[in-house]
Amino acid sequence: MCIGKWVQVSLVLTLLLIVAGFASSQGEGGLEEVIVQFSDARGDDVGAGALLYPEHEVYVQGLFDLVRFQVSRDDDSIYFDFGFATITNPFQAPEGYFHQRLEVYIRTGESQGQTSVPIGAYTLQTASELGWNIRLSIAPFDESRLYLVDKDSQIHVSSDGIRSCRFPDSETLRVQVNSALLPQPDSAWGYYVLAGAFDGLAQGFWRDLGDGPWQVGGNGIPVFDILAPRFGKHGQRAQLGAGVLHPVSAKDVTYLPWLVGTVFVLVCLGVFFLWRWRRGRS
């Protein structure tokens, strides 16, 4: 193959990668404007490092392994999508999922906000200057709630205009909030996303540690996964171990891995086709 052909192949490949990247930025429903999108490491659903799934057979691995989080909007609603390694609904919750208990705390920057992050019988904290202004408390059986902090630091709670569901044939949970209830999302917002196990009889609906096949095992706060780096001073284990959380925002998203991967593929193709061309000439 001549060098000209190799250049053509490289250009086509680059265009395909760009198109694929654009397609991946569209919302799960396909028509929403994506505000921000994050990925989370797989296999890190161990909390601060020593948390264990309940032993009962309905608790299959991956139920609490958050792998993706996305915020999008259309004219009527704001959507919060949560991708998990697996989702099941053994007790037929009407929302299509049973096990996941989620909290999303959002820092809009409009005010100092609240710093306490209640998790059942436990309380985590945000850094003092990084408090939250919006809270989405998400659970099956119509137990999802919206909390808003006003300019006087008063908290207002609403159950209307918020619903959660599982996308059919998907490992994605969606929370839909009436856009009239929230300020319009900004890419500068910071997000705290926490995933644990639902328990309809427990404090705050968070399944706690204890004895027996239905209780969380190991030790630590019963939060299996958070949206955070795998390692580093703001890694998941560091945050949960210290009990102090740090938000993730769009500025933390980098396209460097994608660019490096693209360049690597193109270089490998170039070397291969150059080798073929020289071999053909010899």
C-alpha cells in the first residue's frame, strides 16, 4: 500500500473517532442536551476498602458499582443518569430497581451551602468551603426527595416533580426532575454522588452493617461507591476513610486519554502500513 493510501485511511479513522466521540456525548434518551458526563472506575464498590456485600443470594456483585453519571436536560425536565455494573429488581419495585440507594449533593456556588452529608446513622462532611445547595435523595418505592437550600440556609423538601426509574433493558437508573424546581444546570456545578444499599426499614433507607445475610458486612460507613478518582488524595478510599467529601465537576474531566489513544492507534497504523509498503518494494 502506498503512503497516500495510508494517509487516506488515517483521515477516515480520525473522522470516525470524532463522530464516535460526538455520539457518546448525546443523552441516554438521545434528545437531551448533555450538561456534564463522568465515568467511574469499575470494581471499586468496597467503600473505604473493607466493605462487603450482604451475603444473601439476591445481592449479586456489581449492584453498587457506579460506573457512569450524567446530567442532561430538555425543555421540561432535568435528568440525572446513573450507570451501574448490574441492576436487578427481585422484589418488583415499581421503578424497575430495588437495591440501589443513591444520594446526589450538588454545589451550585450560589451560597456557602450545607456541609453535613447524612448517610443513615452516619454523617459525612464536605470541605467547609464546598457545601451543597441541592440534594437528591433517591430510593425505590416512591421514596425519592428533593432538598433545596435557600439564601437564608433554610432547607425545603419536595416529593412532587421528582421520579426515578430504570431504563428498560439497561443498567442505567434515571432521575427526572421538573425543571421548574431547579435552577438550570451549569457545567461549573460540583457533584457528590454516593451509592449504597436500600433498606425500607432502616434509618434514611440506608442498609447498615450488622449480622445476618441481609446486612452489609465488613467495616466502614455503608457507602459502597462514590463518584471519585480511584487513587490520590481525593480518591474514594481517602475520602470515605477521612469522612470528608470533595465534589467532581466538569473541570475534572480530561480528554487527554482519548487523544493519547487516538494518536497511539494512528502511529501503530502508520508503522504497520509503512512496513507493508517497504516490504512490497523489496
